[in-house]
Amino acid sequence: MTKPSPFKKLFETKEEPEQEPEQPSEATTESNVTHTPTPLAPAPTQDEPRKRGRPATGKRSDDAWIGRTYYVKRSTDLDVEEELLKLKRRGVEIDKSELVDFLMAVWVKWQQGENIDLLIGEFTPRRNSKLD
């Protein structure tokens, strides 16, 4: 005794494609009345739905910045965090990516022969005197 396949009906019944009613493609005249084909109404345009989340305004969405991954020693990272926190308490806002970008740019300029003492002096609020 074989059991009938439950999928057999799916393969046997074919749905016929829905046919649209024919519309005359040319103007026709019937008893002195002219009928022209009616154009299909355009679909109502909907405004783009708002994207969820925050607007893209950070470095990730800025073409001037590129994401990179570098390894640094844990102790160096902690020391940098501590110094950036001290600067933040003094009102100087800078994040690690800006710091790394600046240091790399200064290094390139130093390689090209520029005086980096002037560049570093512009960047940091630290005074040259050790009396702090």
C-alpha cells in the first residue's frame, strides 16, 4: 500500500496566468462616440521611508577618513587614554584617531625635512617648560 504524495496535487494543478482585459490600442468610433484608450494612472509616489538610527555624520561616513587597524601595546594604549582624559578635563577634545592622524602627518613632514617642533607646538597645549 503506497501512500499518495502530498505534493502530487501541487504538480497536477497548474494555475493559469491572470489575463488583463484587452483595451483597444487605437481610437474607435461607435455610433458617433470616440473612445480612446485610457492611460493607466501612475502609481502614487511615496516618500522614501526614513532610515532608522543616527544620521551618518562621523568619520566612518567621511570620505576624507579611511579605517585602518593597527596594533599597539596595551600599556601604551592605557597611557594614551589617561593623557587624552587629562586633556578632556582641560577642555581639549581630541580622540585617538585624530591623534594618530596628526602624529603620522608630522612624521611624514619630518621625513620630508620640515621642522616638527613647530608642528607639535601647534597641536598640544603643553608648555615647553618643565615647571608645570
